[in-house]
Amino acid sequence: MLTNIKTKATQSLEWIEGNVCAPKGFMAAGVHAGFKYKRKDLSLIYSEKLCTTASVYTQNKVKGAPLIVTQQHSENGQAQAIICNSGNANTCNANGIEIAEEVCALLAESLAISVDDVLVASTGVIGQPLAIEPFKYGIPVLVDELTVAGDEAAAEAILTTDTTIKESAVAINLKESVVKIGGMSKGSGMIHPNMATMLGFITTDVAIDAEVLSLALKSAVDDTFNMISVDGDTSTNDMVTVLANGQAGNSLIDSQAHPDFPLFKEALHQVCKELAIAIAEDGEGASTLITCNVMDAHTLADARLIAKEVIGSSLVKTAVYGRDANVGRLLCAIGYSEASFDQQSLDIYLRANNHQTICVCEAGSIVAFDEEKAFEILGTDQLSIDIYLYQGQEKATAWGCDLTNDYIKINSAYRT
């Protein structure tokens, strides 16, 4: 179902092939180490040179051991490698921290780098015992298979219930050089704003200060990864991490006032946006990508609140799956969003990816509309819900998916 939605390229930004190995100086690998049956389940991203790094993490108070270790290792704003296993979250295990630290030590020894420059991530079943043996077997194989062509294997090895890899890459023309940004992500279920059961790994060859990189990443995440929802569950292991090795040769972006910062920030936003949409579109059992656009809000916060609630509503999701234009469910979700708006100024339109559009609410009241046309629009694989508030000039977009019978099947038997 993935449709690879992209913003139109410009003279300064070009979409390119690949993911984390698109920028200079990065290699990757993905192998089967034994966490899952047959499928690749251990992934590595490595930079030839030490990188500046920035991350954002789950807001869940229960955090996986890898996140705790990664936070400690990245406190100095530097890293050189990211290792991730799938199939086991290494969360709520008594020896979780010990395992995560030993993984970093094993990889550091194999790569001949400092253990503090290794970041670690895990995804999969929570609370399942985790042994070190698959890492001891898999890490030497990973290091041997590192290559600039290894990004697809690495992207495959981080998947759980995902149906496909998720990747994105762009090239941008800065004043002194061409900079590339590439990324891969995973996520299909347990997805909700403020991060979810998702991982995002992004690389770039730009030269940038770690604090400035962190500002750019947090801004991008607020409008992308934090604006998606599949099922309303926020997990324990979510992380988005950026590595920047400076090999593009640009002058160091050392502040937000640097002339190259706005373009780099926008390019990072575009990569994060494509990776986030791919997660929403690949929601467990999903058949329709739902995009909610809120326009003319009084504040950005109001626009975000409404967009999130609409795409997060189980009743809206099931109505889309059933192709039932139940407009009351949309109005209900808007109403409990805690956003400020005037109901009497509210218009709602349903729009399909073939540009068919129908107005279902005008001036706060449900209007008579063609049910057959609405049924057709709701049956497409991409649905937009456009909400006009006429309160101001702010806008926001959120992405979700329908909730189907297959979602229940997948999650009722997740451990088996």
C-alpha cells in the first residue's frame, strides 16, 4: 500500500535513492542473529569518522534499557555507530542495562572505537528475556558485512510487524557544498503522538554543532513523528537519532543564525516527514492512509490538537475502514481536543487522492451530501480530512490510518 508521498523537489533540494548510506562516509549492514525466526534482526550503522549526534526519545515513563544507555553515551554530543536488534525490546528485564552495555562493548571492540561512541536500540516484545549470545554471534558478522550498499539490509533488520522497509534521502545545495541526508525508520503498531513503537535513524554528512543539530531534530520531530498515530499506544523504546559526520566539507553550522541552517533544517524536516508518513501508512492491518489538515486555526497548538485527535480517534478510524461517512465522529473528536475554536465557523471536507472532494459540514452543522460519493472517497487508499476553522492563520497536519479486523488479528497473537 505504501505510496511514498514526497514534497516536490526544488532547486535546493533533490530526492535521491537510498537511506543511511546516501551521505558520504557511512556504511551499514543487517543480518540474522537469532532474535527472530529466519528474518534479519540485527542492524548496524557506522561512520568512518566521529559524528555529532542528537536524539529524541519516548515520553513513556517506562523506558527500555537501550534508551537509558544511549542517553548516557550521547551526553557529550558524539557517536560513531548505532546497533539495533529487533524481536526483543530489552525492556523490563532485570539485566537489561547490563545487556545493553555489553552489546556496546562488543561492538566497540570489533570496530576499534570508544564504547561511549556506540548507541544502542532494541525493538520487539516487551519483558521477554534477552541473552547476549545472539549479539556475540551477530556482531562479528555485522562488522564483516559493513558496506556502503548495506543500507537496505540494515533497514530490513529493524522491522517487526512492518510490511516493508521505510527509507528516505535528499541532497541539498548549500553555499559551499552538496550535503546529503538519509534515513530509515520502523513502526507499524503501538504508534501515537509523542513518539511510539518506532525507531528513526538518520545520517548526514553535514558539519554541524551538536546543540544546533538537536534544535533542528526536535523541530522536525514535532511536525512529523509526533503527528502520527496508528492505535493510540505510546511505547517504551521509541527513539529518533541523527549522526552528522561533517564529510560534506561545508562550513560548520554553529548556530541558528548560520545562513545554511534554514535549508538544512527544512531538508531534515522533509526526510522525517516522509519516514513518519510511511509508518502511518504501514499501520498494522491498515488499508487507508488518513491525513488530517487543520487550517485557519488561532494558534499552532490548536491546529495540532485537533489534527491529532481526529487521526487518533478509534471511532473515526473504524468509520473510514467501514466507508461510513459518520461526520458526527469527526465533530466529536474535534470537540474533545481541548483546542479553542468556534463551532459555528467550522467546515469539513473529505478528499480522495484522485481529488474527489465532498463537503460534509458547513458552519458547524452536518449538511446533506451524496452518500455514494462519500462511500467512493472513503474507499481510496489515501483519504484527506480538511478542517477549516476560520479563526486565524495557523495550520497543522497529522497522519494516521484506518483500524481494521487485521489489526486485531495481528495484536491478539503478537507473541505467538
